[in-house]
Amino acid sequence: MQGKVGVRSSPGNGSVFWFLARFEIQPAPPAAGVPHRTQVTNPVIGVAIGHILRQQLTCDLARMATHVRFVNSQDEALTAIGFPASTSAPAAILIFDQATDPRSSLPSPLTLGNAQSIVLVKPGTRLDEFGEVNTRRTRFMRKPPKWEDLWDTLETLSHSNIPERARALPWEPSPTTPPRPAPPQSAILKTNQHLQILVAEDNPVNQVVILRMLQRMGLKADIAANGLEVLEAIQKKFYHLILMDCQIPELDGYETTRRLIADDSLFSRHGGQRPIIIAVTANALEHDRQKCADVGMDDYLSKPMRLNDLRDMIAKWEPRIEFVEMAKKG
């Protein structure tokens, strides 16, 4: 190798060994098992991304996509993609940060047009809780996303831009996905498809998840995004059951329930029958349950809500619902 080796030593201080070697430049070995990656040509728009996460995404997305920009709200995103967009154009891919402002930064299922979305959720979030909402048009990823996973997701969404599905709602299953078997239904779900339900929830992702669960049971629901909307909805229409998130804005679930129970005039046009109020909250301690009971809520569901829990809760209150129906009929 025509090299050299040597040593320098000083008593009491130590020694230094050194060597000099010459190596020929070797050709780089072929990259085995590394998939070929190309930049996606779909417009990629980051919506209301937090400052630190935005810095990471700015670097990562620069090599993943040809057209990248960041905006501060969903309205700005829809303007940026020229909503309503043509279904023949490449669908925009919107990236949402759930932590910044869940009310305004997450996509409304009815206003996505043909856009597709990636929702970045808190570390540790169970992605299976989103169920069929996590479709080929809406993907959920934990923060911070690994660049390989993010690139894979962008490529998947980019390749799945087909007109037939571009007009589908985000929670509708793909045409190539076989329908899941329907879960067992109680008598109330089989015979009362007209069951009127109000979902008091301000988070658009949670709204879609709950609506999808009810849809799988053959039921529909109206949405109220805050306590004032709940009070307004009650005056216009009778509801058998309210799924009341305890942390909705304007009036929280506790205060909204107090006002519902205190004002009998709200139910006068419905034979004096008030809806069953089910608390929905992430707080699962005993004193939290007692707080819900103290304001007059009838029952309690903890987050994250599961399909079986929701179905069992409706079945549990079946006798009360039947009684209300008989009372309304006189």
C-alpha cells in the first residue's frame, strides 16, 4: 500500500500513533432495495401548519413535490386550488396540522372538492380509531412524519386521482374495497331508521368519524358545532338523542345542557319530551362522570368513541326512545 506508520511518545504525557495509507477510489455500489422515487406533480398545500413542523415540511416537501406552498387557513387553500377545481386536473393534496386549530384547519368533508388530504395528528394517536375515514383520499399520519412515509403517502394519493372517486365523499369506501359486514343491530336500529340524532361536536374530523359510525348503523345525524347551534337546532326540530361533546365552544356541553333542562319552552312543541343527552368527553375520571350527571346529562361516552360503544349506548336507551315516541303520538 506504500504507506507509513509512526509513533511519538513523551514520558509522563503519553503516546501518539499515526499511519498514512493510500486507497484507490472505489465505484459506488448500486443501491439495492431502494425504490425509485419521483416528485409528485400534484399541488401540495400545507394548511395552518405550526411553525416548527412547517420548517421540517418545507425541507422535506422541496424534494418530494414540484409545486409546494403554505397557507394559513382552509379558505386560503380552497382559493389556492381554484375551488371548485376541475376533476380532470391533478387533485391538490392538502396537508393539515390538527394541533394548530382543529375547528378551522381540518377539512370539511363537503368542501374538499376533488382535493385529497393528509391530516397530521398528535404522536401516540391510534390511527385505527379513524376507521374508514382513513381512505385513499384522506390519510392520517402521526407527527412528525418520517420523510419516507410522507413521500410514500404523497405518491399513493397522487396515483389514486381517478375521476370516479374524485367526486366521492371522503368517508365513502373505495369502489374496489368490499363492503364490511354490518354489525348486529338492536331492535331500535332495525325499526327506527327515523331516529333523530344531534351531534354536538366542533372538530371536523370527529364529526366525520361519528357520522360514519352512525351511517354503518343505518342512522343519520345533524351537526351542531357549538352550544349556541345546539339551542338553535332544538327549537327547530325534535331530537331523540344528543351526543354532547363537553368542550364545544361558545357554550360548553355543561352549560348547554343546563340551559336545555332549565327551559321547558324549548320542548313545548314536541309534547314536552326532551332528548336524551349523552356526554362525550376525553375526561374519564369518576368526578368527571359526576359533573356530567350533576348538570343533567343522562349518560356518558368516553373518547375515543368506538362503534360498539355507540351502538350499545343507543340500544341501552331504546325503552326511553320508544316511550318518547308513544308520548308524542298521544
